[in-house]
Amino acid sequence: MHKPISILNANRAARLVAGVILLATSLTSAAFAQAPTLPGPEDPVARGRAIADETDRRNIGWGDSQANMKMILTNAYGETSERELRFHSLEKQGANIGDWGLIVFDKPRDVDGTALLTYAKILDPDDQWMYLPAVKRVKRISSVNKSGPFMGSEFAFEDFSAQEVGKFSYKWLRDEPCGERQCHVVERTPLYEYSGYTKQIVWTDTTDYQTRKIDYYDRKGELLKTLLLSDYNLYQDKYWRAQDLYMVNHITEKTTRLTWNNYRFLTGLTDADFSTNSLKRAR
């Protein structure tokens, strides 16, 4: 059964959807890189940080990209609804600077043409602006609330936000099998304000440094959600992108699947394509 989305949810969606681009790009790693030399298990903090640094190092230099996404929501009764979006992203580097993103809603009808521009930060709130076709104006959005649900999905804004190394502290827990591969298992604790999580447990494979799984623990310290990443494709002979992200909420028994397609890299996007004026032209 398909359920329409009210445009009244636009402000909340604005705080949440921006990180879609950032999630897809920051949970990846480059192929064929030389295996790093990590600190030993006797220093779990340094080892955990080194694993995060290596994951980040393997995803530098992609420049800009464009892609399409479908979001499939399934409730506890098996009823589903879908949204379709397209996005543009621009790589940025700096002390407190994350990547820029422009997201445009195509379906369903009541959000068609809604566009969101995000300048990501590391510990500070992201800068965000949203264009609402119904009122034909650009509105600046507050990004303080990072833990709210995104348009009825099991993803929150901070799940989508750029996984910059400086956002967390780290502790290596163990190495163990993860499917057909071996994974580093690292506990990371959010350092930014307003996080909905006390910690996240991340499984990163030891071959390509792709994130395979994340467990999210709520403010009570209980397991809330699990994200599974699969169907990785290689682009530019260097960058991995997960085509399937599947989030399970253990409390509500709801799930959200994000499927990605039609990735294009180095398409010539510039800063001018990520201005507030570009929001009105995005439809």
C-alpha cells in the first residue's frame, strides 16, 4: 500500500535528506591500495583511529558525482512505500569542511521539485537551504536536530551525514569474519552535539576497507538499529560505492532500503552548481 508524504514534513526532511550524498560517499574505500600497517591490539584506541584514517584515505579525490536513489520503506505489516531522488555532490576538504550536496525530489507528486542544498561541517551544524515549490521560496534550515527520522524512514540525519574522521573517537574491539570476508570491528563514539546515539559499532572489511555493517545504540545504550551495506561496485578503478543500504529498526520492526544507480563521476560540477540560486533551477 502506497502512502503519500505531506509537504508539511519538508522541514524535517531537509535536516535529514542532505546526508544521503554524504553517506554514500563516505562509507566507501579505494581498491587495490596497499594494506596499511596498523597499531597492535595492545593499543585499541590508536588501532581504531588508524582503521578510520585508512578508510578515509581511500576515498579521497573523487571530485564530483551524480546519481539516482530509490528509497523503499516497509512497515511492521509488510506494507511498502517509495520515494525517488537524484543528487549531485562536490568533494570538499578543510579543517571543518565536509562535502557539498544538492538533492532533488522527483517522486511522489507532493514533493516533486523540492530541493535541498547542504554544506557539510564536521562538528558544527551543517549549513542547509531548502526550496519549496509550493511557496516558491528558499528557506534556511536549522540542522541542530540530528536524531529525527527522515520522512518516515528508519534513517536519521546523522546516519546520512558525512562520516568525517573527526566526528568520532574510536576503539578497536576485535577482528572477526563478516560474510565471506574478515572485518575490523571498531566502536566509535560521536563527538558532535545532539547525537541520538551513545555509540556505533562498525564492521570494516580488511581487504578494501569497505563498511559492511553498523550497529547503532540509542541514548539508553541499547541496540536500536542495524545498517547492512552490500552490492559494492567499483568506479574510476578506485572508488567503491555500495548500491544497497538496508536499515533495520529493532524496536519498531520497520525497515528502509536505499538502492543507488546511474553513478557518474567527474561530471564537471563546480561551486556555482551548489549555490542557493541553483535550488530554484533544480527541478
